[in-house]
Amino acid sequence: MTNKKIFILDNDKNQTEILFNLIAEDHYEGRLFNSIEDLTAAFSDQIPALSLIDYHSLLKADRQQVIRLFQIMKDQEISVYNVPEDAARRLAFYELGARRVYDSGHSLEEMYFSLRWLMRIVTDENNRVYQNSHGNIEDLPLEALIPILASERRSGVLSIHTPSGSGKIYFYGGIIMNAQTGPHNGEEAFFHMLLWNSGRFVFMSLADLKPENKITLSNFGLITKGRQIKKEFETLVAKIAPLQNVIRAARLGDLKMSNLEIKPGFVDFIKRPHTMETAVENAFYTALETVKILLRLRDDGFLIINEPVGIEPSESEEVDKKADVQLTLSDIEFKALHENLKLDEQTTAKIVVISADKDSRTGFIGDIAGQFRSGGGSENLEVGRVCINETLNLFLIGLEMNQKAAEAVNQIFGGLAGFIFLIDGKASEQFEYLNYVMNQILSDKPLPSVCAVYNIPEHESVSSIRKKFTAPEQLIWIKKPDDSLNLLFSVYPLDVEEENESEPEEKDAQE
């Protein structure tokens, strides 16, 4: 039996009548909630296929209740409707976790019909993911698959196979009874597997199977705690190196004589080079335990970290040194560049150039570096290098401004110094999405930046275009200069305060 429930939070009887008529015509089951408290409570025992939330009904709840609701509904299919025609408010809901946001200019019928294709996918009995119970974790993450199996009260074994490991989760009547991967069992095995973001899963129904119960938390409790562990894991990984980077133990003699309590087998394991992704799949510790140990090893000087090929040439790559552009700046210019980028004594710096079109960013990179090459195996990434005053190696990394740019930025490790955002003033239809991507990048990494606008329409100015964005106030906006070197000098520190930066957006969601 597939999940065909649609949760609706709406206090307007006329609106709910329209929605329920539309839902009934497509043979879905609607469940109405008049308060945010009731909707929050419902998620503790059932996950719907889709949730529809009226903006005005949210205004009757306390701000913290709204935030908590979206935290509980994280990674679920949520659509908010009747939002005022204000880009900032719509983006606030995207930031909170909504998948789709409809302003008051959309009728209920328009909203429903635009979601019809999605509802058919997540509720279709012929969908192979649900019928045959197999698929890809990339398409259906474990924390989304588990509530589906639970809602259908399935009994059996969920087997997961990834490039680095495999494991099993045992269900009885939809309840998780046990989990096992490698040497790990019970809850620690479950939390370890919940960190997997690629691979295949297969669910085998075994109605007569009643596995030994080695897990005390409920399914909801497991997923909630698992999200906390995942956040801690990602924070620690960010402090060490991206998962693609290669690591190995160093100073083995000193390490064995140190007071660090590490299993000898793990030391033997990491004395050989491994990617971070492979290293966390070992026979001695869970992924979270492993990154805690690796961070300690790095801080104590017992870990060597090598950046993957793509951002800069590897040692094995033959590089024609004469091909590098040698740029000489005056002492004042060189000092200003160091201060603007906060380089201190660094000899390598990386500036990410982000734009919606390739020509604008490659033109800038080519002007400074003389040439560029594809990097990281992606057609949307370009890399140029210039040596400044024979002491500073500056890498210019071009990225297309989309959701993947934020992910790619987090994979650039070591020497990341700032951002240059190039905005086409005539592409106003892209502004809302570009604003969202910019905010996401700068929220994660508030580094020195500049936003340069080109193709400015006659009736517009940099100032008027700036007002259409909700980027940080400290972000410098300029008209893109003809001299690319002047643009490089315009990259300037944001000096963003570490106060609750998400609070204004959360506030917007309540207004």
C-alpha cells in the first residue's frame, strides 16, 4: 500500500474546500490541520507524501513553532502557498526547508496542477522504487526511505551497498529493530549508514522474520539523532579536508610513542594513503569516531593531507613554468591585495569567480591569468593561475552560478581567499535564484567578495539592481570595470558578524 496522504495546514474554509475537491478527484487522501501544533504532532507518527502549508495560517503561530515544524519536516516534500509577492519572503521559506514556494499571484488550482506530476511520482504504485523496493540512495536517501517503509508497516531486511561498504537494517512492522555494518551493530551501525549518500538499496520482505531488538530509540528518534550526528560529522570533515582528499599517517614512530589512545590496527590502516571517504569506512571505528580521531591526529601533526588534482596541478603533472603569467604589482598594490584578501604570509590564494554565463568568468580569468583550463572533470569549472611578484601563486577558479556551485566551493580546501560574483544586469529573471545561491555561499564562507554588474540597462543602475538582492549589506557592488585588475582589487572583506545570521530570514517567514 503506497502512501497517498497529503497534509494541509490552512484555516480558510473556502481554500480547503477547493484543495480537498482537487485531491479527491485524483484519489488522494487529504488530512486537514488547523494549527501548527497539530501538524507538528502528526509528524511524530506518520510522514505524508506531500505537505501543503498556507502562509497566513503560519502567522498565527509563534516563530519558534514555525522553525521547529520545518526542522521536523526537513527533507520532506513541503510547499508553502499564498506567500506575499516579495522575493525575500519566498527565499526565507526556501532557507527554512520548503521545496516549493508559491506567492499570492498563483491560484490554488495553478499551485495544485504544478504539483500534480510530483504527487504522481511519490504516490504511484507502479513506481519501481516503491513497488520493487530497490533504488539509488542518491534518488531516495535513507532518512526519506525509512518513513515510507514505516508507514507501510513493512517487515524484512533493507540491504544497502555502497562503493566503500555495505550494511543491513532490520524492520518488523515498520519498526527498526536492528542494524549491522562491518563490526558495528545496533544504533551505532544505523547512524554510520545514515551518513552514506550514494549506493544502492534493496528491501526484501520477510513477513515471518522477527529480528532481535537491539535498538531502543523509535524510528523518529533515530532519524532525529541521526541528523544531529550527520551535522557534527560534516562540521568535523570541513575542519580536516573534503572527502575526496587523500590522507595518511605521518611520524609513525612518534605516533606509537604518543599518549593517543588509538587502536593499533587503525594506525596500520592509515599509514597507507586513503581518501577521506575511504578512511571513514574502516573496521575499527564508526565514521563519526574516525573523523574525531583524524582531527586529533591532524592537530598533533600526525596526519598528511593532500589536495586532489583539479584545483591546481599535481606533482606528477608536467607544468610548463614559462606558460605561467608573471604579474608585477607595485609595493602599494601588492600590500593592498594582501590586506583585502587577508592573506598574511600565505604564498597561495584561490579566488572563486562565479557567474551564470561562462563567457563573463572565463573572460576575466583569461585577462588576469592569460589562459585557463578545465579542472575537476567538470565542464563548468575553469582554472587559471598567475604568479604575482614572484611570491604569490593566485588561482582563479571559475564556477557556474547554480546550486552545485555551493557544493563545489565546500570542496576547495586550503587557500580559499574570496569570491567574485559577476551579474548580468539584463538577466533580471535570474535575480531571485542568483540571490539565493549567493546567500548560501556567503553564509557558509563569509570571505572577502565583490559583486560586479555588467550589461546594465539604460533605465537601471548598480544601485537599483542591488536593491533587488538581499545579499549581505557589507558586500561591495560595483559596475564591472574594463580593467580586470581593478576588479581584482575590488574584492573586499565582508566582516560579517557571527550573530544569528539566519534570524532575519526566520523573522521574514513570520511577517
